[in-house]
Amino acid sequence: MMTLSEMAVDVLTTADGREKTAKSHAHAAAWRAAREAGTPIEIGSASPPLRPSRPDRPELLDPREVPKRKPGSPQGRIALLHAVAHIELNAVDLHWDIIARFTEVPFPPGFYDDWVRAADEESKHFNLMCDCLEELGSHYGALPAHAGMWRAAEDTADDLMGRLAVVPMVLEARGLDVTPGMIDLFRKAGVDSAVAALETIYAEEVGHVAYGSKWFHFLCGRHELDPRDVFHSLVRKYFHGALKPPFNDEKRAEAGLPLDFYWPLAEESGKA
Ligand SMILES: [Fe+2]
Ligand SMILES: [Fe+2]
């Protein structure tokens, strides 16, 4: 029987996207079944790779070299779905990585329930995006993709609170801001499969941001830290981009992200 950490490393070291997500689903199902049976799988400990395995395609480029897309054209819509597929594949690895990388920090089992569920959902999201691409005559790997996607994970490989602040509470929260506009774009183009897939993604991503906020606050409580101040200093330390409005304040609130967490950071980056 594999430990949960070994399952995580198994996913991280699998390169092919469909194969990676099949393992992710299978391990998540095993974790859930064991929890429901009252015989939970051990967390164990393992050495996750600094970077997860990736397929030969897509070619990974510096974001400045990724060709700009015209969102109104069929090719632009394919490029957009391809970019989301790439984000989802990275998200699968990010959630398994947080499970395997910080096993020395004690947590109640709910911490692992949440990240296993998030990883399972990201695996579904990746496959939904691949299915949409294939329906439009393309596939994941057909276009170049963003090379910088794993940077936040490397920067926070030794800092769990930094990881929670930057990955779910900044990067995944950004997804809540931009997804409604993407859904509109595909609705106007009459691509129903992409509308349905993006609506699923949008609904489930609220949960991932909420898990981030929940466990960030949990750790702040354990160490008697002020959550807002610590969030600001960790984002300044580890996040290299700007927090850009417009923000989806309503969905962010639903996910446990108060206004005073992100607005001050947007204002100091001069974009507000
Ligand atoms: Fe996702
Ligand atoms: Fe997510």
C-alpha cells in the first residue's frame, strides 16, 4: 500500500498529461475510500522532485515569446483553451506537491482531504480542456506554453505559508477574476462544450481558494500571527507580478479572501 506522499510523487513524476491525471484520479479515489472506511492511508514522507515531469510537447517558452492571441478568432479560442489546459496541468502538480513537500508540518486529516480533492478536480479540469481542444481539431501540446508556471512552487519550496499565500490565494484567486469573461467569450462564439467546462472550473476553483485561505488562517492561529500582515509580507516576498484589478470581490469573499488582503497590494503595485 502506497502512502499518500508516495502517491503524490507518483503523480509528479508522470510526464504525460492524460496519464498523470488518471493516476491523480485513482489515488484521490483510494484516499477517499480509505477515509470513509475509517482506515486512512498514512501520509508518510517522500522526496518530491523540485520540478514535476512534463511531456515533450508543449514547448515551454518565456511568456514574452508566447505568440499573442486574438481572442475573437477560432485560432485565438484554441490558444486560450490551450493556455487554460496548461494552467490546469500545473495545478494538478501544485496540489500534489503541497501534499508531499511539507509532511513535517503536522495537520489534521482535513488538510489532506482538501488538497487531494483539489488535485482530483484539477485533473478533471485538464481533461475537460483537452476534450474541448480535441473537439476543435487541436490538442494539448499543439501550441507553445508558458515556461514560468512552476516558479511560484520553486520560490516557496521551503515556506508553506508562502506557498499558500501565493498559489491558492493569489494565482488561483486570479482565476476567479478572469474566468467569467472567458465564459462569455465562448458563449458568444457558440462553443457550448467550452462554456460548460469553464463553468465547472469556475465553480470548483472557489473551493481551492477557500482551502488556501482556511489553512493559511489555521497556521496564523497556530503561530499567533496577524493573517493580513503576514499575507502582505509573503506576497511581497514571493510574488513577482502585480495584483491587477478588476477583482471578483464577490467570489473572493465567498472563498474567504477579504478585501484588505489584496486591495492594498494592488494599490502599491500602482495599477489600482
Ligand atoms: Fe482548475
Ligand atoms: Fe484550482
